[in-house]
Amino acid sequence: MTTRAIPVVVLAGFLGSGKTTLLNHLLRSSGGTRIGAVVNDFGSIEIDAMTVAGQADAMVSLGDGCLCCAVDTSDLDGVLATLARPEARMDVIVVEASGLAEPETLIRMILGSAEPGIVYGGLVEVVDAAEFPRTRVAHPELDRHVALADLVVLNKADRVAAADATGLLETLSGLAAGVPVVTAEYGRIDPALLYDRPPRERPDVEQLSFDQLAREEYEAREAEREAARARAGGDGPHLHQAYESVDFTSDEPMDPRRLTAFLDARPDGLYRVKGFVDFGPGDPDHMYEVHAVGGFLRFRPLPRDRTDASRTQLVLIGAGVDTDALRGALAEARGPVVVPGAPDEDPYGMWGVLRHVPEPEEYEEPREPETRAETAEPGEPAEPADADGSYGPGDPYDPADDR
């Protein structure tokens, strides 16, 4: 089995928007997910004061496998490298931007990191529903921050009237065109929207810790809050109703051109795509792990004998998406029926996939197709071209593109 790159999620928002509350919610409801939290200081993270005393600019264990690091932005790359070490066994890293930080700077630091064990996990912009109109006037740069986001969380939605919340959702959808916008109260969103939660079984007998007791108390409060909501008629956002999840499997190989065309032009509201893809004769020796968030897309070739995946298995997560249309589009991206041992009818089809493979020289390349220069008739081009007239690696992802 190959190791999985650790997603790094950037959590941003203006002062008082509730991003720290959201981070604390993720930590308190980790449920065994090992989260590496990177913050500017420990002051607002719910950690026992005795644990934190004298450990500024250090790493603190939060229990249940989670870690918290308080660092300056200039030290981010070193901290990411530390958290990405195999022995840390992190499942996800969440970087909380300071209230005045430029999220674009953090994104570029993550994308430019020399640490191979991490992958960009998306920019989540938290917006205060009650203060957004006033903050937007005083700080016009907030519009640009929202426009850069891969996911927008309209927090404190319970503090505004329903009509005002609807207007805010329309405004945010206009600023962040095509980006999913979800509502929340007290920063409570389902962690599964942001990252995978690997199942971990707890031992039958274990020593209780203050952290575990606090987590159980938090979960009890959350259950009571949901019950109170139900008794009141069910108004307000529910964690699991804030997004849609679509599963897609196929025993038939996928067509690389059709699938990359779908992924390069993802429909509005689609936030994450994850899973494995079988391209059949396009690369018979590899399965491809796919990771997409916002405008970021990456494929990783995995030798078939080193992965349990034997067919295409994808999960698509978003808000306000047409689930039937997504399944239909993926079904249309299947390749033609493959005859075992037959040559690939489109030997250049994988080039669009390889554009999104990082440092392809590290991997065993798919078999090299014959160049048409050897078989082309006079006057024919030596190599085919895509609709844009070119092949080969694309430009690096830039968070400002298409925003």
C-alpha cells in the first residue's frame, strides 16, 4: 500500500467571524481523526492551561492523536514538514490564518512547499452573517478573500433573519461564483465536508483523560442541541444537510479525455472529488488516485499491485449540486468497451491526465505511445493536439485563477 498525501486546509476569515470556534469544533469532534492544527498562538484554542504554560511557539498534544502548533507564518513550511512525518500519523492539517492574514499568501506557501507528503486541501472562508455587511464596507479586501475561497461558511446564521440570510447567501454566491456556500451556527459544520475521517476502533478498555471527558461532554451538548432543534420544529442548518455526497463506481475503465474535461470544468457547488480511477488501456499498469478541491486537481499514479483499488471509485462532495446530473456526467465519461490485449485507440489521451501529475519523473511513466512522425502520411502533423492546440504540463494552479 502507498502512503496518502495529507491534505492541508486553510481556515480563514475576518476577526470575529468564528473561524477559531470552527477549528475548536473540528478538534472536539475529531472522533479519532488525527488533526494537526497550526495557529498563530494558543490563546483561543481550547487546551488545558496547565498543558500550554511555557510552551509558546511549540507543539502541544491535544489528546486523541491531535496536535496543535503555534508558529509564525514564516515557519509554516517547517511545521508542515514536521506534521507530515509518517510517525506523526496525521490525517489532516488545518492552518488557521490570522484575522488580517492574506489567505492567498498561505495558499501559495502550501503549493510551493518542498514537503512531498502534503497536498493542498482547500481554502475555507468563514463569514460572520451578522457583521458581514458592515465589515465589507470597512474592509473592501474581504470581497477578494471570499472570491478566492474554495468553500464559504456563512457562520452565525442564527443571528440574522431568514430573509437577511437569503440575501447574504446570494451576495456570497455572487462574489465566489460557482463556489459552494454553507450556513452554520457556532462554527458547527460536518468535518466530512472538509476531509476524510478514517475509521479507528477504540480499545475495549482505555484510561480516561481530561481531553476525552471534555470531548464526550461536547458531544453530549451537540446531541442536546440537535434534539432541542428538532423539538422546536427543525429550523436552522443541520450538519449533515449542509452538503450532498455522490458515490460513483464503474467496472468499465474511464476515458481520460472525457474525465479530465469533466474535472477541469466542474459544475457549480462541487467542492471535493476523491477516489481512484481506472483508465484501462490508457495506462494498464497503474490505478490513479484523484484529489480535487476547488480549482485544484491532482492525479497520482499507483502501481496496481500496490493498491487495493481495482475499479473506478469516486466520491463527489458539494452544496447545491444536481446529484443525478453528476452521476450522468460521470457515466458518460466511461471509455469504450476494451478488448483484452487490443492496442489503445487513443495513445495520447493520457496527456491531459499527466498535466495534473506532480513531478512525473518520480513515477514510472505509462508506456510511451508511438509517435505519429513514424507512421504519418506526408502533410499530417507529427503529434495530435487538444482543442487548445497543445499538450504537456499545464501551468501551476494559482488560487487567483478563474476567480
